[in-house]
Amino acid sequence: MSELQNQRVTVELLGKEQQFACPAGQEDALIASAKYLNDLVEQMKQRSTVRNDQKALLMAALNISHELLEAKTQQNVEQQHDQLIDKLSAYLGKSSTK
């Protein structure tokens, strides 16, 4: 997507306004992502002794990375199950026609 199609979106992160380029139509997703990150940073501050914004941000980033890796692992497992079901269905379909 070209730079001309990107929109400038202002979001608040760590109490400061930040501007980001965002593909047209994705503005709401960017705003929701910023809110999710802010909420997670606040949770990190409340659940631990961390009061430093940068450290809380790093903890939130690690948490999000962990969630993403878990989701990818789950997706891979589901894809493997689907492939096995397809193979089994194909095998059973062949053996029932004999």
C-alpha cells in the first residue's frame, strides 16, 4: 500500500499523544490496539511493584508476545487436526467405495 493511502492517526500512549501512519480503514483497529496496550501497561503497574512506564511497557510487550505465540501454536495444532481429519475422511471415502 502506498504512503498516499495511509492516514495519520493520533492515539494516546503512556499519557502522551503519538501520531502513526495507518492504512485507510484501519484507524479503529489502531485506536483499539493503543487502548489495549495502555490498559495492559496499567495492569502491569497495578499487579507489580513496577512504576516506571518503560519497564511496564516492556512487560506488556512480553505479555502480548506470549499471547501471540500461544495463539499461533493453537492455530498450528488446529491446522494439523484439520489435515488429519481430511486425510482420514479421504481414506474412509476410498475404502467405502471398494
